[in-house]
Amino acid sequence: MKRLLLAAALWLPTVFVQAQSDSAFIAQLFEQALSKGKAYSDLRDLCKQAGPRLSGSPAAAKAVQLTAEKMRNYAFDSVFFQDVMVPYWVRNEETALKLSSSDTGFHSRDLPLCALGGSVAGMVSGEVVEVLGWNDLQKLPDEQVKGKIVFFNRPMDARMVYTFGAYGTCVDQRVYGAIWAASKGAKGILVRSMNLSIDDYPHTGSMAYVDTIAKIPAAAISTQGAEELSALLVKYPNLSVSYALGGENKGMALSHNVIGELKGKKKDIIAVGGHLDAWDMAEGAHDDGAGCIQSIEVLRLLKTLNYTPNYTLRSVMWMNEENGLKGALAYAHRADSLKENHVAAIEADRGAFAPRGFFIQADQKMVERMQTWLPLLEPYGVYMIKSGGAGADVGPLARVNEKTVLVGFVPDSQRYFDYHHAATDTFESVNKRELELGAAALASLIYLMDKYEVGSWSMP
């Protein structure tokens, strides 16, 4: 018993000193980010100099060069490109949604509209069939759908506090709606935008076709437009709509992942990153310029504070998350080919909002050990470390090494879908302080994962 008490007496002061040291270093990270940070000005440069940067586009190529130049200017130990072949789709000219009816009292009007990413071009006009999803649509006889335009109007579930969960309740109609509708003979689809707010901004996003079913023009209308169209369909049974899309698939194009490193004592890697491509509706400030710039800022902060990492730390900007995931797949393939060991990979792709926590894809024991760091992070508003999905770009690394700890950065989600894939996703929508807090929170977690060498933790 005396030996146990003596051991505890020797151990507890060490733990206390370590906690004090960690707390002091994390405080420096936040002080640097908030008073001398570069994230806000770097994000402005990305948004204003590159702008909308769908993969394969000249703007995406400019973003590749711009982010590489940023990391070289910060004197990272190495900065390099990885070639990636990506799909290249161009929106071209499109019209508003035009409403008309022979019913007495109806006044023709237009509603905001945008093509879904990857849609074929075409002019469409006809009557509308409103449904809430596949379950509704499949119950209708084919003759009630054939030659008409299917309007998918299932809203995000406003009861869900975590808005990414609400997104998951309805995004299937955007992705698969054209396949479902065409399989029953429809000639076009309209989809309610994935947005909890009621506004006049249509939101684009990826959608799918299959070669065995006709490819029909697919467009999104704003939430306000969806509400109005739904009400008018009740009031005017003879309502018809028309729209024209100019989307063009230009095949595959050469692009690049952008990678910067701080060399560690070990070759094992902790990666942090976001996706450099963004939909062409706006500047992609939240989705995902913020995640890319924060990932650069993480390494810059640690370098500025003269931190010597145990692992090699990487900032990765993946290309083509929005409509193909080619960058993430190529990065994982490279890691496998070169036998690179990623002990952890962190994805920042939920907007430039105040940090709230981290989702961990790992053994529960790993999650529990990481939760012991919460007292160090809670003073900065980071109160959650728990099991959850990390993100699309880091996911392929788990297929290379199932022991890789995957982490998803979780900022406050309430405003994210006001901007997601819409014309509102501009630099001006970003709060400087929240962006900087997020970068410091990411840097703090990476510091702890690196200092305590999570790759060496033995999990039962």
C-alpha cells in the first residue's frame, strides 16, 4: 500500500506539470491566431483571386498555385503537388423557372433556379408532379409521371439540432431524383434546395445519372420558390413550368492536390485538410475555402511558436470533393503505394463557424483517451469529443490503414446551410474571429495528438 501511495505521489505532480504546460501552449496558439493570425487575409485572397473553383476549371488551377505559394511563403519544409484527373463540368447559361397557367386570376411569374452539378443541358416545359421523395413517387402510376416534371419538395428536418443530420434526411432527392423520375418517364426534375432558411437563393450540388436510364435536366429552386410553387400547384391545377439549362460535361481534366509539410522526428504523418474545389455559384468561402486555409494556418501557428513535431505534419488541400472525390482517392492510393503511415487525418469541411468539437472515427478506447483533453479545450468553447463521422476526404485513408484515427472538425452548424452550395457563400459571410478560433482549435488538437503520439497508443 505504501508503494502505491508513493507511486501516486510521484505521478500526480508530473501529470499536473504536463497539464500546465499543455494549457500554456494552447493559450499561445489561440493568442497567435486571434491577434496575429493570417487565416482571414489568406481566405480573402483565395476567394477574391481564385473565386468559384469547380474542379477542372481555370479558377481551380489558380487556387492550386495560390495555396502552394502561401505555404512556400510560410517556409514550410516542403510543398508539392499531386496530379489528379478530375471531371470538368461547366454550367453555361440557364433561365429562371417560368410559371404559367390558363386558370383565371393567375399572373405569370419567374422563380430563382440553378442547375444541379452535372446536369445535362436542355429546355423543359410541362405540368408538374409534386412529391416528397422516392416513397411518394414510386406509388404513382407511370402514366401520371410520364412527360411531366417531378418536383421533389421534402424539406430538411428542422427538428434536428445538428443540421448535418437534417441535411442527410433529404439530400437523396437531389442526388438520385433524376434517376427516380426518369425511370417513370419524367422529362425533368426540380428539387427544393437543401437549406433550413426560407430565402430566394437556389443551392446547387452533386447529382447522379445511370447509363441505362434517360438523362433528364435537373435543377434546384430556392426554398422560398419551393414554398410558392407548392402553394400555387394547389390553387391552380393547370399550372405549367418551363426552364432551360446549359450544363456541359467536358470530360476529365488534369488538376492537383496541394500538400505542405513540417517534418517531424518520425516519418509517420498527421494530416489536416479541406477540399480546394468549390461549386461555381460563389466563392466557396465556407465550403471549403475555410477548411483549406485553416489547415495551412495550423502548421503556420505551430511553426511560429517553434514547436518541433514528433510526427510529420501535413496540410492537404484535396481536389474534387464536390463531384467525384478523385483527390481523396488519389491521395490514399499514393499513401498506400509509398507505404506512408498516417497515424491520424483530420478534415475541416463544415464551415468557418465557432469551434464546438471533434468527431472521432476510431476505437472507443481511443475516443475516451482523447476526451481527457477536453478540460484543456473547453475554455475556448470546444466541449465535445465523441464518436462520429470524420468526412469524405479522409475516409479513403481508413481503407489503407484501419488504425488511422480519422477526425472531423465540428464547428457550430446552425448557419452553414444558409451558404452551402449557394451564391451566398462569399468571403463577406465569414466572421474573422470564428475562423481564427477554428484554426486555433485544430492546431490545439494536432498539438496534443502529436505530443502524446497517438500512433503509439496501444488499444485493447
